[in-house]
Amino acid sequence: MSHLLQLLLLLSVIIASAKLAGAAATRVGQPAVLGEMLAGVLLGPTVLDVLGWSLFAPQAPLPGELVAAPPLLGSVKDLANLGVILLMFVAGLETDLGQMRRVGKVAFWSATGGVVLPLAGGAATAWAFGLPLFWQGVFIGAILTATSVSISAQTLIELGALRSKEGTAILGAAVIDDVMGILVLSIVLALARTGGGFDYGATILLVVRILAFFALAILLGRWFERLGAWCARLRVSQGLLAVVLVVAFLYAWSAEYAGQMAAITGSYLAGVLFAQTSWKKRIDAGIHPLTYSMLVPVFFVSLGLQVNGRELGDSATFTLVLIAVAIAAKALGAGLLARLFGFTAGQSLRVGVGMISRGEVGLIVAAYGLDYGIVGRNVFSASIIMVLATTVVTPPLLHLAFRRGRAARPTTVEETIAGPPEETKAKR
């Protein structure tokens, strides 16, 4: 069977498994992303090891070919990386800068505490287990900085607490947290390329390149409104979506090639800039089907395909400690800062618990660490299990934290879409 036929069959298995597992997860009150990641673990070397089956084995050169077909995992990872870039573009498109400004200092400082303490905790854990590379410890800390907005939001809706004081702070802090996490990833990745940042000349040049990228990217973003109008006049099918993809890919390319940062920083920034235009809804309607029907499921499953739980025997203690540090550092970092900036003890507890779950950004950071050789496969596997564990424990802990406090005001789906009541808006 040719490489193309193998790839078509494997993608069919991956997408079907991801969607079925995602549907099963939602039926038991868990987010779909949890099911998709578990589908990858099931298909990977931990359980079924489908890539080891003779059906998907690398093929010998066909007559007239000089080299054999590449392993399927390489092709899947390329598609997964495209999924990551588009996923972060969508995240940027859904970032509400106005809401980030409105939630105020509590959300900002909660997010800061939820980044600094996990970053330090991850680095300390790596040092305690004798991991040899300095930047490996820092990178493990970077993996722990992320927070899942979607998982927290879904749980808050179920609790009727999305528009409560704590709910607003959690969502605002989670968004700010992910922005900080992306910046931490870019800085760590860039400094790791300079050999740890001890070359002052290289470090200064790096800072200049990063600042130049952001300045030029934001300046060009001012023309996106006119770019959308021009696309609307083109007599081609999906002209606007095509140009948006070109811009997202170019921003991702330039962020890594010119700015020496992570490519997802560029695509995220492109999404944020397009979100400020009047074309946001049309872009959103077009980009979601493309992203979530195929590429994002491939990304989540591809992570599981690279996890080998059978090899975690020697790293089991490290994995358990990493999970404990991830939960404690995020809850304490976000909760304590919320308490210092005006929340009550109960409200601070709920904010801290609501920030525990890691999500897409944590997975993306872990994947970058593996691809660039900063972390080994054992650390990568432990990180994926940590993301799974924090995803599972957050909803019940949030339920418990809100149950022990005052009853939250019920929130309907209509209220969630419409936003805060008019009198609340007026106060702002």
C-alpha cells in the first residue's frame, strides 16, 4: 500500500476516534479535548500502538524511487503543527481585549501569580529530579503556566457562575494567563537557542528582533480592515478566508524565522488583530469548520501517539510530583494574589481552583519542547499525563468550591451570550 493510502487510512482512524472519544467525554461531563487526548493515548504505543502495525509500517522504495516513503508519524505531525497554528489563531480571534481591560487588577495579578509560581515550581521539580539541562527545567515550568479557558468556562456555565465575580475573574485571568504563557514560551525558546542567554550580544539582538516583530506586526494589523474590504470585492470563492490563512501563516513564519519566537505567537497575534475588524464574524464562521473538523483533532491525537505510558515506570514518581506541583502551584499562585488584591478567602479559593486545568496551550508548549529537543520523551509523556490529570480534577473541585460558598446566580445560555446586565455595563 502506498504512503498516501496509508495516510488516508490513518487520518480516517484518527479523526473518527477523536470525535467519538470527544462525544463520549462530553456525555460524562468532561470536555471533548480530554476524550481526544485519551484517544491518542489509546492509539499510541501505550495501548494499541497502531503505528507499529504492519498496515502502517514504512514502505520500501517502489520501482523507480530512490528513497522509501517517510514514516507516517512525520506526516501526521506536519498536519498537527498546522492545526496548532490555526488553533492559536482562533484563540486570538476569540480574545476579548475589552473584557481583559474590564476585569481589572484582580484578574491580572491572579494570572501573574498563576504563571510565576508554576514556572518556579516546574523548574524546582526538574532540579530536584536531577534533570541535566538548565533550560529543560525552565521549559517544564513553562508547560505548567498555561490554563484552559474552555474547561473552566464550561464548568462555570454548569454552576450558573459564569457572570459571578469569581467567574469573571477566572475567565479574565485564564485569558491573560495564556497570553503570558505564550510569551514565556517564546522567550524561553528564543533564549534556549542562544545557549542559555549568556551571550549578551546575542541576547540584545534577540530582544531587538522580538520588539521589531511585534512593532511591525501590530503596525500592519492596522490595514486588516481594508484588507478584508478588498477581499470582499474579489470574485473568488472564500477569498476572505484564503487571505486570512495567508496572513496567519506568514505571521507564524515571521514570528519564528525573523523574531526567533514560537510560530504560534505570530498566528495568535494575527487572530487578535483580525478580531478588532468588522470581518471577525465572517472569519470566525469560516475558520472554525476548517480547524476543528480535521486539524485540531489530528493535533490532540498526535500527542497521544507520541506518549508511551509503558516507559513511565522509572518516571512514575516524577509524573506524580509534577501533577501535584501543577495543581498546588496554580491554585496557590492565582488564589493568593486574588486574596491580596481584594477578594475574600472563599472567592480566592474558587479563583485558584478554577485556574488549575491545563489545556491547549500547555499541550502546545510540551510539543514544542519535544520537537526542539529541549525535553525528552519521558518528560513529554509526563507532561501530557499532567494535562490529562488537571483536566479531570478541575470540574469536581470547582463544584466543591462553589458548593461550599454562597449560591451563584443562575446563568442561562442566553445570558451567557448576551453578556452582563445593562446596569452592570453602565457601572463599567
